Amino acid sequence: GDLGYSIKYKKPVADVIGERLPNTIVLGLAALILSTAIAIPAGIISATRRNSIFDYVGTILSFVGISIPAFFFGLMIKIFSFDLKLFPISGMTTVGENYNGLALVKDIAAHMVLPTIVLALLQTATLMRYTRSSMLEVFDQDYIRTARAKGLSERVVTNKHAFKNALIPVITILSMQIPSLFSGAVLTETIFVWPGIGRLSYTAILDRDYPLIMALLLLTTVIILICNLIADLLYALIDPRIRYR
């Protein structure tokens, strides 16, 4: 467990990562909640209203979101910070202010808005496409036609029968997206000067801080393994046909 000493910070690597990790967890959780809350309902509606205007618009927007890199979305800094002056430009707190309590929470929340939106947009597009595809595949199954033939409402068919069976591909995508959020989105955190793991990775590479780089790679690997394990356990919880002996 001894990760060595940071060449730049002149202290244990574990301490350096420990100072930045909570910031990335807060940002990553906010982006994950936002992207999931948008992508899954949008994917379900797009599948239930196949070939509708909503489906076409959602498809176009999702492909745009998949194609555009993070630094392009970072241009929101200029629009919302310089032009409209709605949100702070960078950092996690306002420089020179000593906020406490609720004022500190509000200040951090204001600084989180833009990086959270950028991270969520990058995740929403992929998750929405997979949710839509998985739902369409389930809608073609015989048991869905049987449920409709029994006179069940479309809401019950979609929410109770189709969505639960469409969750496995969605869980797979989420298990791959979570490590990219919690190990630190390098571009997003660098653009918005967010003091998290992503920006720490960027500065460690520039400074050739090899002990810190190796520790960050180890942390990323552990997060990926844990997320894959959680995904495997959720498979068995959702689908009773899956059993681990």
C-alpha cells in the first residue's frame, strides 16, 4: 500500500490523491445522476415512439454528443461565464472568499454547474443510444406481444415488462462510464480548472511525477475492476436466469 512520494508535491502520493479524490467523486456523482436521469427516460421514450419527431431529434442529438469532444463543450465557458456571466469561470471555490456553511455549499455548487453539464453531455448520448436499442430489441420479443394481447396498458408493458429486461446492456454501459467519471475526466477538469483526479493526472504527466502517475493508473484499474464486479452482481439481481455458482 506504499505508493511512494510525489516528486512535485514532496509528500506521500496517497495524501496527494486523498486531497483530490473527494472533489472528483462529487463532480462525477453529479454528472452520473444528471446523465442517467436524462438518458434513460429519453431512450425509453425514443423507443416507444419509434420513427417519431422525438426519435429523430434524439437520434441526431445523441450522434452529435458522441461525435463532439469535451473541449468543444468547454466553449460554454465563454457563453455562460464571459457573455452571460451566469456561472463562475473556473475552479471549485471563489478565490479570495472565505465562505463557510451554506454559503460555501452554494459557491461550490455554482462552480460545479458547467463541468457537470459537460461531463453529463458526454455520457448522456451513449447511454441514450444503448437504452433505445435495448428497449427496441425487447419490444420485439414474444412475451411483450403476449402482455399487450392480455390488455395490459402500454405503461405497464414498458415499465414492468420491457424496461427491466432491457437493463442488462444499460448496466454494462454504466459500468464502463463510471470509471471514466470517477478516475477523473482529464479534459473537462483541466478546462474548468477543477481540482480533481483528472487535472492531477494532467499535471503529473507534465511534471513527470512518475510515482503519482503510477498510483493514478493503479487507482483507475481498481475502479474499473470494482465497477465490473458490481455490474456482474447486478446482472444476477435483475435477471433470475443468471446464476453464479
